[in-house]
Amino acid sequence: MKISELSRKLSKIDFCMFNTHDPAGQINSRPMSNNGDVEYDGDSWFFSYEDTKKVQEIVKDSSVTLTFTAPPGILGKPGIFVSVNGQASLIRDRPEFDAHWTSGLDRWFPQGADTPRIVLIKVSARTIEFWDGEENGKIELASDAAMKGAV
């Protein structure tokens, strides 16, 4: 499966489990929405408040995993399972907020991109594994050059 096809599938999955590591090495998971912001080139984008546990954990260890699941289709076609291993970075740049903002975010951030203490989390994929009942595989995204070649 090419990353462009995987992108189309991920754009239809609203929530994933966002996994971080606490200082003791334990994995912490929480649901996060991709807000339909998927033109998947290896990067995933999430808004959060600055003072959350996940942001504190990312500051200490930026290695994260995202897991996505879609249910089977109406004609019995299997769903898909996707695991993204990558590096998280914290972005506090207003133009980036605007570039990734969707109206559905107003539910959690009532002042929009001007909400105090807001941060954008960018997860840059290193590897993506997928299973859909018909096909499975792993996509390695070790560098920008390799990523562009996979599209």
C-alpha cells in the first residue's frame, strides 16, 4: 500500500490513541482527534493545552505512537488497523495554528486559535505499520527524501 492510499483511509478515521511515555517508562494512552486534517505525508497534527500530562511527557521523551482503527465496511470489507511510530514536536506558531485549524476544534478551544495555553503537536512518522485483512505491511519514513519517494 502506498502512503497516498493510506492517507485516504486515515482521513476517514477521526480518533486515534495517542501514546506517550512517562518518566518511569510506562506507556500512557489517550484518544485524540486528527480533525480530518490528513493529507498524510508522514505528519499528524493535534491541538492540546500546554499544561497537560501528554505535553509534559513529550518534553521529556518525544517518541510517540499513534494507533488508528476503522471498522469493517458495509459490504463486509475488513477495517484497517494502523500504528504510527514517530517523533512529536510542540509548535507554538500562530500561522501553523491557522493552517491546521478546523471549526470542530471550537468545542475544546472556545477562543479558537487565540485560546490561551494552546499548543499544536506535530507527530512526524518514522514507521507506519498497517493491517486491513487483505494486506499488511510496513512503511519506513527514515528521511524526507525517502518519504517523498513513497508517495
